[in-house]
Amino acid sequence: MQSEAPDITVVLATQAWRAAVHRPEALARRAVTAALREAGAAGAVTVLLTDDAEVKRLNSGHRDKAKPTNVLSFPGGMPGHLGDIALALGVVRREAREAGRKAADHLAHLVAHGALHLAGHDHLDAGEARRMEQAEARVMRRLGRPNPWKEGRGRPAT
């Protein structure tokens, strides 16, 4: 029996994403779908592909951290809505470049990371972190993307 396709909305607030990643909306949808399948979760997810200034504003307003970060996850507040994910283009590009990764691979990893958070994963202690890394590696394999945790690939800043 095939499960219903997840309800995923991708908002492209910064057009420069298209110059950095081929078809970023489609990649974000695929990453959310794969992460939710991995976690056995279902529900609506919104992904905001925006700039550093907007993510800095969100990070400051919701986490009291006055700086942009690569990805933010906000759990949903109503039944059927898992939550929202926001990504900062400048941070994602810079981290990808520093780690020797393609921006598309880093975007897929961070979207999956955010979706796994919405599905209940976390990385507050070593055991949780290891389980989340393993789930991320399986999602990336499903997407045909490199494992971000593999030896020699550097540790992503998440």
C-alpha cells in the first residue's frame, strides 16, 4: 500500500537560489519527502528558501541569536502541519564551498536535517546525534547524494 504524498510547500523568497542550485524547489521537496519517509512521519511542511538577513531575523526573534544560521526548523502548531524550515542562501553557499561540497548536496542535507527535526529527531546528546546522522546518511543515499558524514567530507555545520 502506497502512502499519500506529503503536502510540501516551497517558498522561493530569494531568486538567487536558482543560480546556486538547479531547481532548488524540486530538490527541497524531494529531500523533505525522503526525510519524512525515513522517519515514518506525515504532515504538511513549508520550506522557505531565503537570504541570510531573513534567517538572521528569524533566528533573533525565535532563538535570541542575532546571526544567520544555515537552517531553522519550527514545529507546526496545528494538527497535520509538521512545521516550517527556513534556509539562508549565503550561509549554505559558504558552508558548501568551505567543505568542498556542491551547494545542491548541502541544500538537500540541510532540508533533510530540518525535516527530521520536525519529525522528532534531535542531536542534543551523542546517542541522538549519531541516530540523526545515520538517518541523514540514509536520506542522502535515497536522494543519490553523497553522505555528508563520510570520512574526508568534513563535518557539516548544522
